[in-house]
Amino acid sequence: MPANETYSPARAAKQVGIPGSTLRHWAKGYAEFLSPESNPEPGSERRFTDADVEVLKAIAQLRANDLQPDEIKARLRDNPATALQTPVEGPASHDRPAPLV
């Protein structure tokens, strides 16, 4: 995709693996991390950039790891470039039962 091409909401939702209604909700809730085109003026078409899709993928992964919206926003503010790459700490290994051999 050329750098100036953008995604329709349906295509962006498919890329992220979420329903369109979730995409619209996230576009509003996480607007500070997305391009202006993701939340256009009334009457304008909503579009998403490659960077927007990457942010939305990060949000999806962080939500899958049970982070709450405020925690996700803090993580995106602290280090937006690595929000997706930074693993979410799970339970300590000593909290899990030992595998049966």
C-alpha cells in the first residue's frame, strides 16, 4: 500500500480482527493516538492510516491481555512505538501448577 493510501473502516476492522462497531468505539475512545482522519468532521469519510491500524492492533492485544482502557492509554502515552511489542506481565510461573509429566 502506498504511504498516502488509507483504509476504509471495514478494511481497517478486518486488518485488526474486530467488528466495525468496536472500531468506531475505539476510534473515539483512543482518538488522541490516531490520525485526525479516524475521527473526521461530520459529513466526512472516516479513514485509517497504516499507523492507525498498528495502534488499533496494539489496543486489541492489550485488551486481550485484560488491560483496562486507562492502562492501555497510559501504555500508549508512555511508549507508543513499543506498546504492541512490550509483553504484558502474566501470573508468575510459581503461581501456575507444575505440568504433569
